[in-house]
Amino acid sequence: MIKKTNLILVLYVTIFIFSCANDDEKPPIVEPDLGISQEIKDLIVFEGDENAPIVIVNAQSGADDELHRDDVEAIIQILGSTGFLAVNVHQAQTLNPSILDNNDITLDQAINFNTESIEMLYKVIKYFKDDGRTVYVFGSSFGGLVTQGLIAKKGIDVADKYLIVANRLDIDEVIWEGLSEGRFGFFENGINPVVSPTPDEDVIERNSARIIAGFTMYRYTQLFNVFEDLSKITYVYGKTDEIVGRLTASEIEFMESKQITIIEGNGDHDQTTSGDNIIPIFIDLFGTE
């Protein structure tokens, strides 16, 4: 009986010592998450390597009410996922679609919404720059307007390079004033502005027009004149662009004085923004550091 009791005691002591030994063991080391913070993920859609050294930040084209994933998918298809991350950044009206589809907004409201869009774009770019990454910004059509607004407000050194496609620095006054009233216009042969006499029947289209006017109302040759060197910018335009018009001689002269690389095409808006036209330029600018 004594021997059995002693055996049970030994077992209890052994279990106790083993349990204490386990309690003293260090917890497993958890590797830190080196990807993208949740705060930034809430502002973007992305494709590619989260830890890539090169980040392509897309300013979405079209004053749309939905953030598009296919933009970043296309970028990664062009460049490949190895070493590249492509992100598409929310704009005020994609984060809050009711901006466009409720009541008519004013031009002042549109300007404020555009400021929100610029701040979101800046926040995302700064996050990746502060993380030691190379950041390139791509803005086509309306995305080019957002990119120009970013440069005007935050400076040319926010990102490492910029590709702006199918846009203008100083769009004709009659065009942006019409847009501010919900009236769309176009350019005959890329030169002569023509504006609708009546506002669009669709409230979403009218508000989209005002969002565009909130960018095109500015004279970027004046806003950019504070920068001595804008060589980080490559600007692509079409001679017969019916949406924004072709660059004027004064716009080209200004760009050349600021060392902006200008690529001229003979096409209209769709041809200028097409993959066939943009992909070779894209690879040349962003394909390597």
C-alpha cells in the first residue's frame, strides 16, 4: 500500500514538473506582417506582390462611382507580378457613390470632393514611399486630372515618376464652364470646342461633369510654374482627341520649358488611351527601376 501511494505521488510530482516546464517555454515567434496595412487596404484594390519594391499607383479614369479592379489586373498582366504591386486608389465618389446619384452638387462641392480624392491618393503614395518603395503614378483621362491636382497641391517629388495620358494643362474655358453646369462638350478635330446648350438629363452625368469641372477649371501652366523641373512627368496626347482636345502650342512650350517628356499621337481619345498605344510606353517607363 505504501509503495502504491509512493508511485502515485511520484506520478503527480512528475506531471506537475512537466507542466511547469511547459509553462516556462517561450511562445512561438510570430513574424510581422510585411504587407499592406489595413488602413491603406481600405482605400485601394490591388494586384501583385504586397511586398514588391516597385508600386504602380493608378488614379482611376472616368469620374465613376465604382473602384475598378480590372485596372490593376491589366497593369500586372503587362509588368508581371514579380517585383511589382499595382494599386487603384479610391476617389471621393467611388468611396461614397451617393455623391453622384443623389441631388445635383455645386461646383464648390465638387472642388471639395476632388480635394478628398487628392488626399486619398497622396496618403497611399506616401505610405509606400515611407516604406522605402519606388512609386510610379499612372493617370489616364480623368485620372490624369487627379494626378495633376496631386502634383499642384503636394509637389512633384511625392512620387518617382508620373505618366499622364490624354489630358490637358489648360482646357478651354467654355468647356469647363459648361461642365460646371452639367453640360458636356467636345472638340471637333481635337481643336474646336463645342458645348451642349442644355444640361444632361441624368443627375449622375451632371454631377460627373461638375467633378470634372472642379479639376479642369484650373490653369496648370500657372500652378506648375512654381516648379523648375518637371522631368519626372511623361505626357501623352492625341492630335485629334475629341474629349479634351489636343495640346496647344503654349501648353507644349510650357512643358518643354519644364523638361516634361511629350509623346504625341495622331489618334483620338480612345486611340490615345488604348493598350496598343500605352503598353510600350508603360513598360519603358515603369518596367525597370
